[in-house]
Amino acid sequence: MRIATFAIVYFAAVFAVGFVLGALRVTFVAPAVGERIAELAEMPFMIAASAFFAWRLVRRWWLGVGAALAGGLLALALLLGAELALVFSLRGLTLEQYLASRDPVSGTAYVAALVVFMLAPAVAAWRLRASGAG
């Protein structure tokens, strides 16, 4: 239950940041610099949000590395489910259309950011244990 709670809170926190940044990106940044540059510019902020919330929440729940990895995997499943639900409902795209619409450069960076999002809790737990703080 603790892992599921962690995953839900971690997902919700990072998703909220992504939702706000995405709205700003689509509304202001992309029209000025283009979609690829706007998406790539957003990535460091999303990675920083993933690291920040992973660190804070792993410390709060005192998760070990295995539990943190499980929480990261569950949070990734929640994030992908939420994103696909929004894509299907708001943009009216099929999965194939959505994947085809992704820019190859920013899409690859996005996949890398998802891996960081998934692994950040386990890395945070490992670092906390290695430093003796956990």
C-alpha cells in the first residue's frame, strides 16, 4: 500500500508540473520557437521535477531501493495512462497517429525523460542509503 501511495503522489506531482509547463509551452513557447525546440527546452525542467519529487517523497516514505523502483514503475504506468487518455480524448488521435506525430528528436528525448522519471526514485533511495540518511 505504501508503494502505491508513493507512486500516486509522485505521478500526480510530476504530472501537475508537466501539465502547467505543457500549457505554457503550447501557448507561448512553441509559437515563438517551434514545437521541437519548445519540447526540448521543457525537458530539463521535467527531469528536475522528477528528481526533486523523487528525492522528497522517497525520504518521506523511507523507501528502500526495490520499493522505490517498484513505485517508479507504477508511477510510469500511471503517467503513460494519463497521457494517452488525454491524447485520445482531447486530441482525438489513435495510438498510431500519436506516435507518428511525435518529432523524432524531441520524442527520443521524451522517452529518455520517462526513463529518468521511472528510475529517479530508486536512485534517490540508493543515494539516501549510501549517505546514511535513510
